[in-house]
Amino acid sequence: MENPQHSLPALFKQLGLADDPVSIDQFIASHSPLKPELHLADAFFWTKSQAQFLRDEILEDADWAEVVDQLNVMLRKGRVG
């Protein structure tokens, strides 16, 4: 069985956030860099349901885990360029 491939814009849409490239870039810029010891789902800016979704996807290595990891890396590095 093949795992579905999800995109970063699709993740933002799933989280109820604006999913256009400019909004994603602004989100990353305004919420990064995250402290190394902070788990992504524990960041202050998520709602309870967003945090639970992120936590569940990573813990269960579910369909969205790869793109959640991508978001995690982006929020650790901050905006590039």
C-alpha cells in the first residue's frame, strides 16, 4: 500500500491556516526559530486541535508525518532568503 504524499500548502489547509506561498512564508518568518528543546506541537501559537493533530501524526508516523517534519525543520531554521 502506498502512502499518500501531502504538500506543505495542504498541511496548512488541514490546520485551518492560509495556504498560499506568501502566507506560509509569513507564518514561518513570524514563528521561527523555535527553541531546540521545544516540541513542534508544544509551540504557543497552535490551537489545542492543531497541536493534537501535529502530535498524533508524528507519534503514529501517519500520512502527514513527513510534511509535519518538513514544517518542523522550517520553523527551526527560520526563513531562508
